[in-house]
Amino acid sequence: MKRQEAKAATGAPATLWDRTRQLASQEILETALRLFTEQGYDETTIAQIAREAGVSQRTLFRYFGAKEDLLGGGQERFGQVLAATVGEQPADAGVWEVLRAGVAAVLALHDSREQALERFRLLHNTASLRAGWLEKRLRFQEDLLPLIEARMDAPAGGGDPRARAVIATAFACLDAASMAWVDRDGEGDIMDLYDECLAAVRS
């Protein structure tokens, strides 16, 4: 997948090998999401996913490094896109504005509205996934800290609590919005819910 992303970045056309690899990884992802939804994340084994996707376990692990990556590309990518998007925003943009842009960018990583809904449902209803997400979220917040500190003219190194508070609030609003979206069975726009949550906190 990294090879294909590099080609996309340089504008080089994808080869037949790249397209075949992309189709195979998409088939594995769709199979995994279907099984997770039907029988539960913890109850679904890697062996079962590989068998139903028509690949070996060894091949599956060439595409995906961990079981949680089968929810849609991995949460590490979430953190990378979030930080990159925040860092690319105009210098005069406010902290809430740049964090909103980051949230919108990571939500756009989902292949479809339906898959986004199923992934959030699994995340919020599976204790093991929830615990893993909370751990990674703290690391993502640390990665964002110097970017937000710079925009707030705060001293680097986390000495000023304002930047931490702003970042934590953005993540809390994303959690609240996605939970509400799941409760509504995907009705409405999740970014509208995020904006509602943020407005409630800031008021």
C-alpha cells in the first residue's frame, strides 16, 4: 500500500500489480467488516477472515499489520492525517478551525457512509477496541500539542495547559458526535453533530 501511495503522490500511473493489490486489500477489509458486524470483533478470528476473503493468513498480514487495521486502514493513519492536516492550515487560522479541518479530514478516510457507521458502532461497542483507541488518542494529542501551542503563542513543552485543554476538547467532541451519530443510526451529518458539541462546550 505504501508503494501505491508513493505513486499517487508523484502522479505516476498505478501498475496492474498496484491495482490488483488494492482490490485484494479492499476485499479483505470488506470481508472483515462484515464478519465483525455479524458476529462481533472479538469473536472473529484472523483465520476466519482470511478463509472467507480467499487468502492465506500470511497474505493477509502482508496487507495489514494488526487485527484492528482491518477496521479500515489502521488508527495510525488517523493520527498521521490529523497532524498533517492541522499543520497545513493557514498561519492565521484559529485553533478550533484547524482542529475542525483535521477532524473532517480523518472522517473522509472512510470509504462510505455505511462503512463509517459500522466502524464507529464497533469502536464504541467493543471494549477492547475502545481501550486501544483511548490509548492511541492520548498519543495523537501529544503529537498535536506543538502545532497547537505554536498557534496559541504558548510556551513549548506542555507547560501551558490551554493547548492541551483545546485538543482534548476537540477529541471529546468527536467522541460525543460519533456516539450520537451511531445512536441515530447514521442519520444526519457527523460534522454537524461535532459542531453542535463544540458550540455547547464553548458557550
